[in-house]
Amino acid sequence: MRRKLNYLVVCSIIGVLLLMSFSTSVLAEEKEVVVAQGVDATTMIPCMESITSTSNILENMYDTLVWRDRDLNLIPALATDWENVDELTWDFYLRDDVYWHDGEKFTAHDVKYTIDRILDPEVGSQFAPYHSMVEKVEVLDDYKVRFITKEPHPLLLARLSMTQILAEHYMNEHSEEYLASHPMGTGPFKFVKWDRDERIVMEKNPDHWRGEPEIDRLVFRPIPEPSTRIAELVTGNVDVINNVPPHQLSTVNDSDNARISSVPSLRVIYLTINTLKEGPLQHKKVRQALNYAVNKEGIIAAILEGLGTPLKSGGLSNYHFGFQEDVGPYPYDPEKAKELLAEAGYPDGFEISMMIPDGRYMMDREIGEAIVGMYEEIGIDVSYDIMEWGVYWSHLAERDVADVFLLGWGGATVDAEGTVGPLLYSGTPLSFFSNEKADELIDKGRTRVDEEKRLEAYAELTRLLREEAPWVYLHQQEDLYGVSNHVNWEARADERLWMYPVNFVD
């Protein structure tokens, strides 16, 4: 009896060990990718805020009607095809095999709901300016939807490539508070949990219309400190990181576990000047002086180690439709800056405030602090605040901003209007500039179908913006990513951290 009992115990132990071994093996085979950005998401509701770091997360759980491939070409997504019925009418033909993560079927009603919600002033979406040209959206049948625009709208497809589609039934079932932390889309990954300031966890959607992702589990982690992101990468704890500081390229490339993937970026870096505030900044000669006082080439050489291009006046990257090669950047000329200040009535300078984000853009804190020193050299006394991105963005969203503040803009429409429209058109949420002639030219650029006429409008606008100097034009960014040697992923010029195509190195 004793011997039999011992035998049964031994068999049980062996069975448990085998089960544990099997479970461990299954877990070990789970294909996980961890992505680290400098900041966390600000919300889990798409189309509320124009923040690339938030959109990078959400676009892995949601789909758009139109998508951009790695070469920035527009391609079908939830819409299989579209046609311009007339100058003001666009019809979109939708996939009939797409399901929301809760099992409900995607239809044209969801598309109409999404645009209607964005345009509802009570919602306060920062995407509203992107779709202000849309008069209405009509459901023709479950898989055909019509957009009617107020004027000819050559940018509609580009706008829709940025607009993640919402589930009408799900949005109506839950409160805004719940929705802000519980996303539910049609995308290649499903939401699992969000531990704020720690991680956002997703699992693959095996039924995604593009096909099953190779990644089983996708995690986004906010890691503000670049050196910490790099340490996590080279030790194998994360697989993709953004904003690698230029001086740490060798740290990544010389490691056994990771490499650098780089690309000239759509993103431009600049100082917004609050031209609407009473005081010296309403004088264009003062704003021009702020441009002449900044040594852009010096910042690129000393802080970015040569990885960047001085930003031409007008604020567009060379990828953008409407970019003007012949309208160059402001040269570094501190003596010219002092002359302009004197002509404007400020020979002894003045005081301004500045906001600088920490960890959102490549070397943003260091760039901001360098500019503070340059302004002090021409007699401008700067009081500045360095802020964590969440705090920084809340100030911007509430328009509670300093006299000047450092920002970057990705311009994902790859068109001049996608930058000048939301950032410089009078009265838009992110604009701190108002100029009747600029508004007229922006309207011309976004309502003309003829490309030559659009280019003429943007050429005139660029010259006007150089003269008015609503920004301090800094540089076009070179995007540097660290990538684990265990995954195949390459940087995109539009900064999208699109993880669906990722596969693993054997």
C-alpha cells in the first residue's frame, strides 16, 4: 500500500512537471513586441487630439478608410475603392468582411458617425479643422458611403488616411470617461489593458481583414529618459524605441542586440510665437529678430550631431506638396536681430516666457535651453519652464501657453494645408496667428483642384509667412529609431509605429 501510494505521488509529480513544462514552452513561444516612446498616450479615443505618440498607439487597434504605405502612397484600407462623382461628391465602397473586436460588423453607419462626431463642436475634437470642408456624410447602403463637401476638397483622401473609424454602437453604449481608457476598434490588435504611465497591452486580432499578425502580444511603454530607452533596448527588454539621441547611435549599433533605423522625417521643429498676445511679439520685426537670433546650423551640429536640415521659411518639409525650395531659412545674424529689435522700439530687449517639452521630440530640452541662451545674447530675458509632455499638452489644449513654445509637427497629410491649416489659420485650436491674407491663401490652396493653382497659392503663402514670421523656424528632423535584431521593422518618414507588418528574425 505504501509502495502504491508513493508510485501515485511520483506519477502526479511527473504529470505536474510535464504540464508546467508544456505551459512554459507555450509561453516562451508567444511572440511579443515591446515599443517604447518618450511619452504615454493622452487618451484612448481616436480623433480627439493631434498627437503622433497617441495616434501611434491607437492606429494599431483601429483602421482608417484610406492608408499610406511606407512610400507615403495612398492605398485602400476599410474602403476598397472610391470615386469623385462630381467636384463636391465622393463615394466610398467599403469592405463587407470587417468586424469590430466585439464581433459586431463594421458598416457605413460607423463612418458617418465618426465624421459627425468629429464635427460636433460639443465634442471638441482637434480633428474638426481637418474635416471642416465636409458638408455632410450620407449612408447609401451598409457598404457605400457618400461625402459631400462644401467646396472642392483635394485633401479628403489625405485627411481620411489619418482618421481612425469609431464603432457607433460601442461609443453610444459607454461614457466618455470609460471610452477614454477602453478602446475598441477593427485593427490588427485588440486592447487588453492600460496601466497609465507604465504600459499599454494589446493582443493580436486573428480575424483582421488584412490577415493574422505575426505578433501575439504588443506592448507600448512610455520611457521619457532616452538613456533608459536605450538601456532597455540593448538589454533586450524592448524591441523598438524612438528618438535615439544622435550622440548615442554607436551605443545602439555597437551592441549585440540592436541596430539603428533612420529616415529623414516629415516632422518639422519650430517655436510657436503667440502673436495674439499684446506686447512686443505683435511686431513682425521682433518676430523676425527672434528668427535671426537662433543659430539653427549650430544646434544641428552641436546638439543633433548633424542629423537635421535647417527649416525653410514656411515650415514645410521637402516631402510636402507646396514646399518652396527657393524660400530659404533665416540665416543666423544676431547683429541683424539687434537692429530689428531697435527698429521695433526695443533697443534694450524685453522679457518673454518660454515652454519647453521634455522627452517628446529629439533633444527637445537641450534645444530649448540653447535657444534661451541665444536670446539672452541679444538682450531678451527668457523665463522658461521645462515640462513633462502630458502637462505640456494640457497647457496647449487649454491655450494656456507661454509667449513662445517649442513644438514639432508631423504633417501626415504630406500637403502644405495639413500644416498651415491647423497651425496658422485664424481661430483654429492650435493657431496663435491671425492674418487675413494668409487665411485667403490657405483657403485657395485647399479648395483648388488644379495643382498649379494650388502651388501658386502656397508659393505666395510661403513668402508671406517668411515676412510675418509667426514661428521661429528651426529644423526638419532626422528620425532615429533603435530596433532589436530579433525583429524586422524599418522606420517610416511619417513616424508611424505601425506594427502589423513586423515579423521575426529566425
